[in-house]
Amino acid sequence: MEYIDIAGRRLRIGLGLREVGEPVPEAKYFKPRNRKAMINTGHIKQVPVDELTEEQKEKLANYQANLQPKHVGGGMYQLPDGRKIRGKEAADQAMSEEA
């Protein structure tokens, strides 16, 4: 069974704000230590995909479509977990390895 991370509290991720109950697909790119701490403190919760409402599924599809490295200048790309990597190909490769 596949699980998805849902915001347990209001979260500021990047420039966006996630309300309680909204999906947080970026969480799978966080360092395991940080992700575990967020789960233990209740900032995110793991919920089976089958239990998502239609609104949550729609938001999840929207967020996953926008998950890509962002160009921050000087040939550097920022990944969803905050790491910066030089070169678009290297950033795309890092994203595919973590998924």
C-alpha cells in the first residue's frame, strides 16, 4: 500500500504555505532524519493514498506536476529538498535517483 504525506499543521515549504490536510509530496525528497522528525512531531502525517479525498487527490496531482529543479542562477539548480546542484542534467538525474 502506498502512503502519501499530508500536512498535520500549517507548513511553509519554499514560497508556498500548506494548510492542514493538504498533500506534501516534497517530503519524500527531505533527508530521512528531517522527514522522521516531522512525522514524530506531527507536522506531517502518512496517509494511504486510498483514503485521500477528491480535493486532496487534485491538489496532489497539481503539486507533483510542479516538482522540478528550479534555476537559481549561475548554472545552479535548487531541488525540492533545498539542495543546490550545478547543471540541469545533474539536477534532473538527482531528482530521478531519489524518486
